[in-house]
Amino acid sequence: MKKTQVAIIGGGPGGYVAAIRLNQLGIESVVFEKERLGGVCLNWGCIPTKTLVKSADLFSEISRAKKFGIEINDAKIDYEKIYKRQEKVKNRLTSGVEFLFRKRKIEVIHKEAKKICFHEDNYIISTNDEEVMAQYIIIATGSKPKTIPNINFDHKSILSSKDLLKIKELPAKLTIIGGGVIGCEFASIYSQLGINVEIIEFLPTILNGEDEEIIKRLKIALKKHKIKIHLNTTVNEYTTTPSGIKLKCSDNKELITDKVLISAGREPNCNLKFDNCCLDFSEKAIKINNRMETNLNNVFAIGDVTGKMLLAHVASKQAIEVAKSLNNKINSKNEALKDINYHNIPRCTFTNPEIASVGLTEKQAKNKYDNIKIGKFPFRANGKALGIDETYGFVKTVASTSDDRLLGMHIIGPSATELIAEGTLLINNKSTAKEAMETVYAHPTLSEVVAESIEDLESKAIHKI
């Protein structure tokens, strides 16, 4: 039986980052991953969808080329080539992670871990035909798509996001059940590629949890892309007809579509069995404390399986913090450990326009603090935005009136997912508006919109009417 210091179950952005950081600290680990390293993020999520985003956005921009004095006639989509590029990018990244593992001599067992057994102060992790003994375990088994009542995936016409990324031919019509981040991103991508897209959402809003003003502006933008949005609506049943899939909805509407994407969110995924020990769960998520420790001694859990925030960068941050804890334990270090503040982790939605946010929404801030102030600045008043003809949207900054501290930042517009890093740094460093205003922003850049939204907290934005 092989022995190792740390067994990591799952090779996604939590598991593989943990393995590399442990290796950097001189701690041996073995990773169990039944598929390629990178998990959902690199193989079927973040990375392939962002390559599609680029193709969709570029095609949309080409349609506006005349505004820039460029004549482009008869631009066409070759989806087979788009798909091949998506696969090329994905394979390059996963191959890169695999190369890092080989270079660092980190062992990967390409089998599914089935069972964990406690044995004499250690744990034995078993696949169908292999066992590894470890002193410590990190569970990083990720998440899976949620199902909904009355409709099951058939992986041909009723699709998960993973299924949709595998199609090599565009349908004429796509109906998306679920108006969260994943649903809105795919709606934006495929509508720009010329597909007739509709969103069905059972809640009264899309992107539930984001700032209300941002959501309102996104709905306007999606409608401009000819995306139909049905709110407060559920799908009661469906039938397959010669003309397509017929969806019967709660508002007595019947929709005919070629493909259905079920995008009702994701849920923690852990099929491990436990022998001589019992792991605590909260519904389907593994319970952890602020150090990512479970109720079992020397067993940690990170990433989507913890149910904290189902984001790749959260999993990676948790992995880094667990590696610090293990370094203190195994190598007798005394590195200070810091709790992760999940409220101050950025959230990004790669629609067109992009959306990004960090910290409290205006509504949350009003509920938590007695007095708040709001600063806003539109992209239409920014020189760089005008030059690139990307003027839709704004930056909104929320701060406390009592101590001037920044509480939240919300962006809809060009490069929002990049610009939010500035807000994240400011909010995590507990900066005040006055302190943030002392920073000099380069001109002409989109980042000046961030600066002027902060200045607007004091009614001092130079270019605001």
C-alpha cells in the first residue's frame, strides 16, 4: 500500500492548487482525479466558455465595424472552427497543469476515490482496485449541475452546461431554464452568434443577489440582444414533437425550441463512502470551520463541495490557506493564518456587457449600516470608452457615511471583470473614500471610471454632469 503525507481527492482549481502549493512547501501529496486535471473550470466551465465569449463578442463587434470606418462584408460564423479553438485553449491549459505536476513529481491517480477508512490515526483512501494511506486528506470533489422537477438531462436535447459545450453545430433556437450567472452567460454568447434565445426564470429577477440597479441595466442589454426573458415562470412539462421540444410553462405559455439548457445552478458533489468515521454535512455540502477543517481530525474540505461560494478562485484561495495550515502542522511552522472573508471576494459574470461586483450591494449596505453613500460614474463620460465605442454601463461604489469606508463596488460595462480587481483591493484593505481618492489613475483608461465613481461619493467627480 502506498503511503503519503496528504491525499487530495479532486484535481480541480482547489485540488491541483493545493498539491502545487504543498509541493512548494516540501510536503508530499497524491491527487485522485478520474479525469484530466483542472476540474470543471478548465475542462467544461470557466475556460471553454470564455473562449466562446471572445468569439461571440468579436462577431458582435464586427457587425459595428462601419462605425470605426472599416467595411466588412458578409461576415460568417464557422462554429466548427470556434469549437476547435475552444478545445485548443482548454487543452493547452490542462496540459500546462499536467506538465507542472510532472515537473514537480506530484503523483496523480487517475481513478475515482470511492471510500475513506480511518485506521490507526491515518486514513486509507480506496478506489475500486487501489489503496493509499495518508495522514491528512483534502476533499475537493467540486459540484455538479442541479436538476429540476419534471425535466431530466438526456444529454442530446435536454442539456447541462457541459453538454452544451460539446455541441459542434449551432441550433436555431435555445431555451435556457435558469437566469443565474451560467444561464445569462450562455444566453449572451449564443444570442450574439445568431441563435434565438429565451430565458425562463422562476424567480422575479435574473442574477438574484446582485445589485438591483445592475440587474435592471443587464435586462435592458439582454433585450437589445433580442433575448426574451420570462420571470416568475416554471416549466411544468415537456414533450418532443417533430418541430422541436415543446415546453409547457406555468404562465400557460407553450414554447417550441431546438435545445434546452438546464441552468438551475450547481450543488456540492461528494459520493465518498466513510468507514470507521463519519463526515458531517449541511444538506449536501461538507461542513467546515474557518480553517476549512471538517469534523474529522486532519480532514479538510475546499471548493464547491463546501457550499461556500461556488467559484474557482474561492477554491484556489481555500487551497492556499489549507496548505498554510498543513505547513504549520507538518513542518512545525508558525505562519499566521487569516480567515477568508467571503463577502469581499469578487463575483464576475461574462455577459455582454460584463458584470462584476465585490462587497455589499446597496440594499445589503442599507440593511447593515445606518447611513451609506453612493458614488456612480457612467462609461459614456469616459474618453477611452468613447474611443472604443463601449459606453454602456457604469461603476457604482457603496461606502459608509459614518467612517467613509468602502463597502461595495458594482460594475456593468466594458472590462468590468478586470476593473473589479481595483475595488477588491480597496475593500479588502478597508480603504476609505478619501484614501482611495489619493491614488492617481492613468489616462486615458477605463479605470478612470472607477476613480470617478469613488470621487462621486464626495460629489467631486470632475466629469460628471
